[in-house]
Amino acid sequence: MLCINGIAKSFGDHCVLKDVSFSVGRGEVYGLIGKNGAGKTTLMNIISGLSAADAGSFFVGEEDHPLKRVGYLPDIPSFFDYLSTKEYIDFLLMNTRKTNTKRDQLLTLVGLKGNERIRIMSRGMKQRLGIAAALVTNPDILLLDEPTSALDPMGRHELMEIMKQLREDGKTIILSTHILADMERVCDKVGFLHNGSIQREVRINDLLSGRDDTWEITFDCELSDVPQDSAIVISEVGQAKYTFQSNDQKRLLYYLSQLPEAIVSIKNKATTLDDLFEEVCQ
């Protein structure tokens, strides 16, 4: 588990982070959402040990931030591009007791053969190599800063599958990306970083489970009477438009069929991470 408590960081007079606190369990993926400049990369640099916090603390399990238990893939990773992927991982393993078997396991995990020349690799293949490099020390915590940026849909899908496998292996992952649909696919929980702190947290399962329950319905006129039903929550939007929320669709359909007003349009009012981003961060 990773616990972050009251992290603060300023650069001169500019306060980037103030009282950032959250926790992530073992085998969970936590998504960081925020505008450019919100402090997501700064926070990852602090967790990875590349930068010092002005205040606050964080723990991995029961230990006070042991660096060997944190792996980091920055937004734009750099490599010795004259090497092959196998040679690069061998270089990183040089001062460890890891064997060639460990190297091969890492490369297989991220879908690389070992003979690829880094110089001519695509951005997606370099991101794969960056994940393998971040896993060299077998960290408990993996930080991924914009890992799917500049990737095509297939590359993004493949990277999401790697993250899912790492989660199943018990890795705790903190993910930052502007592609919020990717977060819905892989994250367990997301936090909205705005004005220097986590303004709101949402569990993805809670977000997805409510999508079939809320409907926005427009009638041909204002409802003359709104019968009460304990299983249905009704809110007036205006201009003959209402939202109906119920987890019993059959009961909702029957309720609507009893209304004298005609339905003009009906649509599922699904709340997305994009909706929440606009609500929290704008």
C-alpha cells in the first residue's frame, strides 16, 4: 500500500502542491487527473525520489519511502539508443544479482524480443521498454506518467493490457494521462488534482454502476402531476425536461407509461470522467 500524507511543494513563490493526501492499495491502479501544470509530474517526482517535498510524508507498506520499492516511467523516457533492448536491460541489471532469466521475463512481459535496436523503435515500443526498465528492481509501486501519449489506439490498448497484468501481479500503479477513457478501462480509483490538492476521489466501479440508472427525458409539455414512487428519483431540469433515476428499469418503464404527457426524447445520462473533470477542474 502507498499512503501519501499532506505533501506540499513550491517553486519560489509558486505553490504547486499543498496538502496532497490519498492512499492506494496493493494491486490497485490510481489515476491522477488534472490540467496541465496541476502538479501531477511534480508529485510523481517526489514519490520517486527525484524531488524533495517541502512538507508531508509518504509510506510504502510500513516503510517510510524506500526508493528501491518504487519504479518510474517518466513522460519522455531516455535510453542509450545504440543498444538493443536486451543489452539495455542487461546494463540496468549489471549491479544486481538478477539473472538472464529475469531479463527475459521482463522483456516477455512487455512484448519485446530482446533484439530490437532502440534507435529505430517506435514510441510505443520505447514505452514498453520503459516499463520493463521501471520493473528491474521488482518495485511494489509503479509510477506511469502519460504512458499512452502519442500512441495509436492499438498501442494504447496493448499498454493497457500490460498494466492490467501488472495489477494482477500485485503491483500498485499510479497513472497520469489526459486520455480519460483509458483511466476508465484500467483504474480502480481516480483523484482530481486541482489547486494543489486532491479535490475529489471517485471509484470507477461506482461511476460505471450508475450509468444504466439515470435517464434524461423530455416531454411534449411540463408534467401536470408527478406521482411519488419510492424506487424512482425524479428531478426537474427545465423546459419539460426531467431526470429519472432508478435501478429497476421495468418499474421505471411502467411508471412512464402511466404518465399522460408524451415523451419527445429519452437518453441515458451517463456521468463520465470528462464530466467530472469539467465540474471539478474548470
